[in-house]
Amino acid sequence: MSEFKIGVDIGGTFTDVVLWDVAGGRTHNAKLLTTPDDPSRAVKDGVRHILDEKGVPPESVVAVIHGTTLVANALIERKGVQTGLITTRGFRDVLEIGREWRYDLFDLGIEMPEPIAGRPHRAEITERVDAEGKILTSLALGELEPIVEKFRTAGVVSIGVCLLHGYRNSEHERAVRERLAVLAPEMSVSLSSDVSAEMGEYERSSTTVADAYVRPIFRTYVERLSDGLKEMGVGCELLMILSDGRTVRHDTATEFPIRLVQSGPAAGAQAAVIYGGASGEHDLLCFDMGGTTAKACLIENAEPQRSASFEVARVFRFAEGSGLPLQIPAIDMIEIGAGGGSIARVDRLGLIRVGPDSAGADPGPACYGRGGSLPTVTDADLVLGYLDADSFLGGDMTLDRDAAVAAIRTNLAEPMGVSVEAAAWGMHETVTGNMAQAAMVHAIEKGLNVARFRIVPIGGAGPVHACSLARKMGIGRLICPPGAGVASAIGMLGSPISFEFAQTHMSRLDAVDWPTIAGMTEAMAARGRELVLNAGVDEFAIEYTVTMRYVGQGYEVDVPLDASTISGGDNATVARAFADCYHRRFGRTEDMAAEVVTWRVVVGGERPVFLKVFSGLPEVSQPEQVAESATRSVWFGPEEGYRMTSVYHRDSLVPGSAVSGPAIIEETESTLILPPMSHAEVDAASNIVVTID
């Protein structure tokens, strides 16, 4: 019997399902509207639909890999459970004090994010551990009983426990959890030493409380989804994608639900790695534009840049510091703009502003015909001719162009005194210009020359805006993959099963207690081996990294190390490795003592051999022109106006095919817009490689 794997990505507007025939090397896609009231319903409907459509028996599915926005949405919309915090006496208000840093120095009425656990739901307990992990004051467990009664009266159902320096010595936190299991077995408990064993009292507290906030609803969701899949005959393991692009079993995911806050976009970055590698390109800018947001991720040498922290639920969308900090491993993605469902308005200066609010899946853009009346980016793209009303989602969904025109005319064109086409073009240019600027600033902050990267556009709206984005950024080459609209689901199928552990143990390099570090990292490696073995991985690799800095600095660089360097306590090798990494990042080194901060261990299997999908394809010979399937009127700016443009079906393009712009290339999940002065060829991996003059 053939084996199949399924990747499922839930977005704010659409849920994507990809069925992969492992032996045959083919994929089949499905896209349906997300069901916000119960996201698992769309997943089950999508899996059932694609299995029935392709005649695949459920028992032949060997893995379902899933990414979800459930955790992020619960935090953004504050739809988690009533959560309490237990912390060291004197530290009750850490969540309110934060970093004492203002994201806008000149705003006297600055608005900060409301803590998830309000002050009435925060309690202190007597205990004290110092920065070296030594117990200064014993834990007063007897104080827990009145705390529990207070929480129970307030309706608290989940508790975060974050004690001072718990990352160095977790003895007190674990004792609290054991006692809570007796006093309040019905309450969920999250420990900071499990969730985020790193220094940074505010960040660690915020992460622990956020984990507690979503843990019960996430567990219920996963159980409901797992049971639903089994009821339809899919009895394989349910795997989940984490925010760092790694894959774990669903039971591991329920232990660390906060790590899934960015799972869908992280899988998109993994897809970009797959597609870029198939075309021989390894320095990439993944441009992921879906229905709600647009994100960018820089990929160097086929590895997405990663971060040890993340921010969610910002008060102001693009203002760093206005959200809740999460100290979790994540692919370093920046939100650079709006999505297809983002709503446009005229601001008080008479200019077009797009987002941050989105029409979502319900009611959706005006052109969806589901009750929406406000203009969105998708409505503008339809009016400009970039989308076809009758072929959206392969013809499964018909768009209402008249409704899109009416929404733009009423809300934008008439108030501004311009034509509908000019207003729609203004929306398109505003969105694309904002995204280009944000992506370039992101690259500059990383010290990278964005011009040497290749854009990989994914998401339903990514290929629509990609060429315009590239032209504004000065990037002359794009790699447009097949199935771009469901790329995140494809990325899940190509993500390795692995897990990362982190533990802060700070000291000067010349004073590192190497036997202690060796024991600590080996314990993390052992736990990682257990997790990946339970997920069905037989062969795995272990990677060791330490974050280091010069004494007195407030920022660190990641330094990869060998296990032998740690076990041998080789200070000289570590010092050289740090100097190399620091110089590569900042272009210089300092004549100062170095110190180690946090140790990281990643245990993981190999990336699934998803590239076999591209094997066996013929070599690209002389490019061949392809016959158009249709023509339609498309707007390419006020100078060009509407222009009759050739339309091609993606399925008609084979390796060696060539198309010159202006042109439109349609597939079920997305549409690629080729502007004038551009040229596209299909390479041996079936990617459309676009060159822009």
C-alpha cells in the first residue's frame, strides 16, 4: 500500500491541506475557508475532502503534520482561560513594570499591553534563590493553600509559576507544582523552568503566563482534532510544527503550547528553503502574504535566521515593545504589511491606509459576497484585473466584482475624489511600498545586502504582489514555486522532527565550570533524544550552541560548539569560535573578557526527502513560448492604464517554458503577476524563475 502524508495549515482566512504521495513524489492540494468558531472543523473537512477526491484510504496516511494560529489568536484576541501567577515575594508586579522601556518616548499617553494575569490574579510566596542557584530562603509551601482558595474563588483555571532565578535552580518551582497537584488537581500548571529556562525576569514571567493562558484550550483543541482524525480512519501520529520550524509529536506540543505561536509562518520559511534548494539558490527572502498579514524572513545558506525571542499581541502593530514578549525559539520573521483581507480606509490626512484590521474569513472581502462591505486588498486586486472573478480557487469560489467596485467607490474613491481604478491602484501601491520599505529595513538591521537575495513569494497573495515588491527593493530575480498558495502546508511536510532546549548558566569564559556544563547539556540532549525517538526518528544529530558576549554588553551572538569542546572544557577553542562569530556579525572584535550566557541543545532527525518531488524532471533546454489560454484587461499603473494581457494556466508550463510580461499565470491557490519588462522561465524543479529589468 502506498504511503501518504498530510500537511495542514490554518490561516486567518483559509485552511490549506496538502496530500503528499511519498512513493510517487506527487502532491495534491485543497484550500477552504477557515472556521473561526472551531478551527478543527475546517481541518477535518479538508482532510476528508482531499482523501475522498483522490481515492486515498485513510489507513494509508502515515503522518499528519499541522500548524495552527490558535495560540496566536488566543493571545491577540484574549480568548484564553483565566490565569494566575505565583511568583517570589516582592516580584508580583514584574508583568506591569516590564523593562521600564517606552516604545514611543514622546507619547505621554502611551498604551502598554495589558498583562494576561491581572494584579488580583497574581500571588507571592516566600522563598529565595540567588543568581547562582543557591537557596537563600526556604520555600514556604504552607502559603499555597490560601493562594489556591483565592484563585479558585476568582475563577482561575490555569497557573503560571515563575520564581526568581528558577532557571538556575528549579527545586522550588517543582515543589510548588507537586503541592498544587494535591490542592488543585483541576488546575493546569506551567513552570518557567520548563517553559523558558533563561534569564530575564520579565520575559520569563510573560512567557510562562502566556503558556498557562493557552495550555487548556490548546490541549482541548488537539484532543478534539486527534479524535476526529481517528474517527475518519486516520490513526497515525498527529505532528505539530513549532515556531522555530521544527516538528514534534502532538503530546510534546501540548507540553509547550506557547512554542506554536508562530507555527504557520515558520513552516512557510521551511518551504522557501525547499524550493530555493531545488533551484540551486540558498540566499533567499521568503515573502509570505496571506489573507491577514504579510511576513518576511531572510534565509542565508539555506538556513532561516532564528531568534530566541518573539513578541505577540502588539498594541501598535509595527511598534516593537508594544506587545507581550515571549522567550521561545522562533524563526526570525518580521511582519512587514497587510494581507489580502486587510481593510483600507482614508485617514485624517486624506491618504489611503491599509490595515491593520482584516475582514478575515467571515465576512471576508466585499468580493466574497458574504456580507463584507469594506474595501480590502483582494477587492483592489480584483478591480485591477490581477484576479479573475470566475477562476478564483480554481473556479470553486466566484468573486463579485461589482461588490468590490462598490466598496472601493463608497469608502475610498468618492471621499478622495478619484476614480475607482486610481483608488484600487493606490491601495496596491501603498501595501507594496510599505512592505518593500519594511523588508529593506529588516535586512539592513541584520547587516545584509538585500539585493543579493532571491525573493520566494508564498501565500495566496504573495505572487500577486511579488514582482512589484522586487522592483521597489532593487531585487532582479524571483523564484516562484508551484503551490505557492499552500506553501506553509508543504513546508510542514519538509520540516525535520527536532526540539531545542535552552538553559541559562552565565559566567565569564575563564571561570566556566565545565563539568557542570557538560552534565547540564547532556541532560538536555538526553531529553531531546527521548522526544525525537518517541516521534519515530531512529537517526538524529545533536547540535550545541552557546550565546556569548563581552562582559558588560547587553546583546549576545550564537556560537556553535562541538560536544568534545564542551566535555574537554576547551576555553581556547570557545574563545576563537566566539571571536569568529562576533567578527562575522559586527565586523570587529573587542579587547575585553568574554562571558557565556545561555546554552542551547538541538536534537533532531534529517529533513524529510521532500525534494524527490522534483526528481526525474527533464533538463531545461531552449525556452519554449507557451500558448495563452485567455486574455483580460489588467491595470499596470496610471501611465499604462488597462492593458489586454495574456493569461496562462500554471499546469501548461513545463520545464523549459518561457513567458514574457505583461502576463498572468494562474493556478488554483494563487496568481503570479508579471509586469511589463519582466521575463519568466520554468526551471527543472518546476519553479518559475522571474527576471525583472
